[in-house]
Amino acid sequence: MLGDYFNSLPAAVAQGIMWGIMAIGVYITYKILDIADLTVDGSICTGGAVCAVLITNGQPMWLALVAATVAGMLAGLLTGVFHTFMGIPAILSGILTQLILWSVNLKIMGGANLSVPAARYNLLIARLDLNRSIIILEIFALVLIAVLYWFFGTEFGASIRATGANLNMSSAQGINTSLTKIIGLVLSNGIVALSGALVCQYNGSATITMGQGAIVTGLAAVIIGEALFGWLCRNNFALKLIVVVIGGIIYWVVYNTVIFMGLDSNLLRMTAALLIAVFLAAPHLKNKYFSNAAIAEKKALKEQQKAAKKESKKAGKNSGKEVA
């Protein structure tokens, strides 16, 4: 039985890397731009849908991946236009684009799902060849991290990071913050859609529901990675992105463990939500109860309580002497 569990871990690792790539897209909006973008629940499905349609119509693999990425970028562009030019709050802009993409994805696939079986098509990755798939996914993740490391080191990349760090100051310095927000959203959703194309191939199908909860999974990967390995990558952007992918792997390994333990399938979503809540709360609880400042505050409070008790005892003795 334990052997079956260990045999299932490579599949969890493959899922973790694919969703870790998606989490890198979430990291760009959530951590760099400081925007809560809900477009990803739709754009990951768009990437899978475009990839599946092109593959089933005999188009080459590289074209399917590029087209999926471009489709995700267009989704991010739409969210950016809603937010910057139309003045709609970012979170609502993402929801509007997500709703639009639901209909668009149904039109692209011609229905609620589209099968892309590995036995019939020449796919880049597949469940049937896990070792090869994991190697290819690792290469994808490392190349993506290298490109992003270079891009965010450029002048324009630094402008995007500055926009997220301090919007008003960036605007005062002459940065076109509307443009940087749009480019950040375009880049983020392009990466998310690329992940969707990989997930589609690995699962052998694209479905209209494949993006449900994607933003939560992406945030979980970001938070888990930072909570466990944040101390390792405080001053290195590339390491921060690597840690996000590692966070995705850890999430899927834990999720796989919960399933293997035989939990009622009706409770899986609840368990996943609670697991994510624990990791999301971890940084706050750590700072509140276990940081040096929190420990020092507790010690100071105890000292104040001891001093107050001494003062009350002393006052009691003095009042007793006066009565005598």
C-alpha cells in the first residue's frame, strides 16, 4: 500500500510543476503588481481550449503553445483595458473577463470539453510517459524563470515592479502606470494560458471547468513557497520564482496524500480550502506569535504584569499598616 503511494508521487510532481508555472503568472499580479486578478480562472481554460483545437486540427505543437499563450495575453489585455481605461476596480475587471471567457471557451471548443488523447496525437507531455513529462516541464519552468529574470531586470521590467511597490511615486517619476499594469496583466495571463496548454496535454483533454479554483491554487503555491523558503530568496528574484514552483509541487504532493488516505471524495474541495487557509494564515500567525517582535512584546507584557502584581501587593501591605 505504501508502495502505491510512492508510485503516485511522480504524477503529483508533474501536476505541481504545471500548476507552479501557472502560479508564476499569479505571482506577477499578486506580488509584483499588487493586483488581485481573477482572470486566471478563465485564461487557463482558454489556453487549454486553443491548444486542444489546434492539435486536433493537425497544427504543429509549437504553434498550439504559442497560440495558447497569445490567447491568454489577449485575455490579460482585456482585463487591463477594463481596469485602466474604463476605471473598473481590478478585481471586478478580472471577474468580467472571466465571465466573458466562459462563453469564448465554449465557442472555441464547440462544447464543454474536447479530448486530445495521447494515443492519437503527438503531444509534448502525457500521463503515459511521466519521466519524460517531468523533465520537459522542468525545462519549461527553468527557461521561463530565466526569461522573466532577464525581463524584470530591464528598465521596463523595473518600471512594472516600481508600479506595484508604490503606484503614486511611480506616477510622479514619469512612469506610465496604466501601461505597466496592462503589460503585467498581459504577461501574467500569457503564462497562465501556457500552463493551461500543458495541463490540457497532460490530462488528454480541455474542459470548461479546468480553471475552477485556479487562482486559489496559484495563491496557495505562492504562499506555501514563501512560508517555507522565503528566508532563502529575500534578495534574489530568480529564487523567488523557483520557490513558487516548489510551492506548487508541495501543494500537489499534500493534496495527493490526502486523496491516498481515503478521504471522502465529497470532502476533497473542503480539505483543499482548509489546507490553503492554513498556509495563507501561516505568515500572519508567524509574525503575530512567533516573530522576535511578538516574543519581545510578550516578555514586556509579562514584566508589566509582574510589576503590577508587586505594586498591588505593596499597596495592600501599606493599607494594612495604616489600618493597624
